[in-house]
Amino acid sequence: MRMTSSTIRTRWSPKPDTATPQHRRAAKAVAAVAAGALALSLSACGSSDEGSGGSTGDTDDTANNVTLPKLDGTSLEVAAVWSGTEQANFKKVLQEFEKRTGAKVTFVPAQDPIINFIGSKVAGGQPPDIAMLPQPGAIKQAVDKGWAKPLGSEALKELGENYSQGWQDIGKVSGKPYGVYYKAANKSLIWYNNQVFENAGASEPETWPDLLNTAQTVFDSGVTPFSIGGAEGWTLTDWFENVYLSQAGPEKYDQLAKHEIKWTDPSVKDALTTLAQVWGKPDWIAGGASGALQTDFPASVTQVFTGGDQPKAAMVAAGDFAQVNIPKNMKIGTDAKVFPFPAVGDNGPVVSGGDAAVILQDSKGSQALATWLASPDAASIQAKLGGYLSPNKNVPNSDYPNAVQQKIAKALIDAGDDFRFDMSDQAPQAFGGTPGKGEWKILQDFLKNPKDIAGTQAKLEAEAAAAYGN
């Protein structure tokens, strides 16, 4: 799974081209409230009876809120980049669909970037019935190539009943609905080892200067402050986007996401300069830059929560989905805690990503499966299993297996339409979503050499201009 890859980069404006300055200021104010609510809710977590992220929640009492057709004899394929626990949990959702309809559903493991994987399947005449696409840019590509099929009336009915307008609009291309956002992610979080913080006398930071002070306090106690999964470039775009959104603000964020301003803009220089305050201190990063670039995302989380009171690092910037990589002996909310990504500017960032179900082979079965994935019944199954967040507003909050996850989920739903989606996921895949290329590779190079801010900006702009075509 490109953890998202499944992946809150919130603060999406459904109609940014038509927003007035007053609307934007209002959105910024609401977002500030949402971020503040998230901060309060996370700081309130911590009861000792909270379970781990790998909950084996009971899925036998699934509600029955959606009408599905009988599909005996129908075979369907669903492709996604998910692996491990996430894939296993999603298969339980598919199994319930099989039970209700009589269809047979096969999960097809895909490689990243999934749009290339789909292309090879289409060329071979065997596309999956549905693909779980982690980027709006990928949905647009699938539509532009004629691969994606519009959602039918039953799926649209579920979307209208269960999703805010913002989440519905993200799945549209040229105003037509193609994607059901089954999975969301809060990417504006930093998880930390509570024992390390207690031993160091460190406290949860609220601002970027506070974060730097906390990191120094942890370092002085003998533990490396940060774990970074730099082997996967998307983790680095998450760092950049949180800093950029908070420092430059939502209007600039929207402009950069659409390449309406260049990556040589002073706002990008400011964000990279801020990042270098952490990335430029190799002693603050587990393994230094070279070690980080050999660390994948799951390991970046695990190494914070193993090793007793001397783990390889004290904290990791990671979305809510990091819970599936936290060892089960570490209780979430007690041993493994979390705080919102600190404010660099006036407001803390709230950034979201997600995975959308997109139909590639239109049929009664594929439309039914899309309808199922848009229902609260489907999302509730995976919510109970942990390590998952749904933008579906009718999933009972109590279905999430621990208080931390419940409050993160509530903050997402309470934000309504006021969120920003992952910037790299909005970009053309060649720039924002391909391993070893584009933004991922350039930020990996920047992690190795954070003094080269101007050179990094020039490379980002050259790659973006080529990918966006403007």
C-alpha cells in the first residue's frame, strides 16, 4: 500500500476557481476551528483501556442499510495497491458483499503507480471491474483515457446520503461522478512514544518552534527525535504539504496544487527552508538521511514503538493509518500517542488523502459493488478492524476501535467540506505519484542535501511544468 496511498490532507475547496476572497477567508477561519477541534480532541485521548490499531473488531453484527441485487454467478475483480493488514481487512468487506449478493469478488494486488498497472491490464484486454485509485489526478487520467465509467443511480444515491458535497466533488471529472471515496486519511498527525517523552520531560508541541524545542529536548535525553520513511517519496510530500499549507495558507496551496504559481515561488522557498530546520540535522533523524532513504513507511512507524525506552526514534509524522504498524503491545492513547502537525503559520494544517473506487467495466455487478462501497455498512466493517478512516458521515463513530481513532474520525466528519486534499495526489501522476520520479525523487534528493533550496525549486518547477503542460 502506498499509505496514502491510502491516505487527512484536508482543506479542499470544491470550487476553488470561483471562490471569492471572502469565501476563502471564511474557509480559512472554519479550517482553523476544525484544526483546533482536532488538537483538543487528540490531547484529550489517553485512557489506558484503548486498544491497539490492529483491532479484530466484530464484523458479524453489520448493519443492513443498503439494498443490493442478487448476483449469483457474477465474478468481479477489484484492484488496489493495498497489502498486509489493510488488504486483509478490505477483503472482509468484499466477503460481506459476496454474502449479501452471491457474487464472487477477487482482490487483485496492484503495483504503484496503479494507473500504469491499470493501463497494462486494459492493453491486455483484462481490466479489473473496479480499481481503488489514490489520486484525483489518477481518476482524471482514467476518464481521459476512456477507461473509467460513470457511477449509476444507486451509487449516486448512496453518495448523496452519506458524503459531504466536498467528498462527492473530489470524485467528479468535468462535473460527472466517477469515484466513490471509500477510504480517507488524516495526514496531519505526529505519533510519538510516550515513554520517551516522559523520560525526556518533553511535551506535545503546538507550533513549529515548539516542535524544534521538543526535538532538542528528546535529543538531549539520548533518543533520536524523528523517524522518516524516506524510501517512499510520498512521506516527504506529506511533510512538505503540512508545512506549506500552514505557512503559505490555503489560497497559495490551491494555486500550487494546480500549478497556477511556479515551484520557484518564494512561498516554496520558505517551506523548504522551514523543512531544512529538521531535515538539515542528520543527528535528529534515525539513521541520518541515508538511513531514512532506506526506511520504508511501515518500518518508520515500527521503529518508534520498539526497543523499550531506547527506540531508534521518538516520533514519526504519519497519518491515522499508521496504527496498523504500531505493535499490539503498545496501547494507542497510552503508550503510543499522537498530536496534530504543529502550526508553522497562523493555523495548524489539516491535510487529507483518500482512495476512490472507480468502475472500469460497467455492469450490474460493478455498479452494485460501487454502491456497496459507498454505504455505511461497508465502511463500518473496516472501521471496526482499526487502521482505517472513512469520509462516510453515517458510519457510527462508536465503530472505530479506540478513542484516538474515534476522535480523529469525528474531526474529519465535523470538518464537512472544509478540507484540502493531498497536493501531490492532485498532481499528474508523473509529477506527484511515481516512485523514483518527479516530486517524490526531488524531495528525496532534498532530504540528502537540504542546503540546495534553489536547485530543488528549479528541479520541482521543471518537472511540474512538463507534467502539467503549462
